[in-house]
Amino acid sequence: MSRVFYLVGFVALLSGCVSIPDAPERTEFGVSTARADAGSAAPQDQEIARLDWKANQICTRGYSATKTEVEPTGTGQQLVDMKLRCGHYNRIDFDFIHMNWSNIL
């Protein structure tokens, strides 16, 4: 009976090594920042820097921006919205030494 438990445990460990397919249509999301109503003007450098900071807080492996657009709101402001995809997570490149092990336990 104990061999069955070892086999089940071994299969459970191996299931974590299976690669997960990447679905690009499901991995795009957006970050946004508010600005005063500037009409159809392009986003300024400080707004792009703020969006970059937000994206880097979420995507630790880097990101690729797909589009940036300006959306009006009803309060005299605009939202600068950037759609992006995070860089692919690769288990082989995972840094086991510099991570916080308390998150696992």
C-alpha cells in the first residue's frame, strides 16, 4: 500500500514539470493612468513612464506593449490605457536562491 502512495506522490511531482501552452488571446491586459482632458493629444513621456512603472510591477519578466490609447471619461479627465502582454515565464530560468521561501511555506 505504501508503494501506491509513493507512486501517487511521484506522479504529483511530475505533473508540475509539464509545460503549459501559451494562449496569446488570453494573456493581454491593460494598465491605465488618469490625466487632464487634453483632447486627442498623444500621451506625454511622464504618463508613459507611469504606465511603464505599473507594468513592471505586474510583469517581473518584462512585457511587450500591444497598443496605447486615450479614452475619455465623464469628469473632464482622460484615461491613458496601455494594453500589454507579460514576458513568458520559464521554469528553467527561475531563481531558487534569491526568492523568498516563506511564500511557499
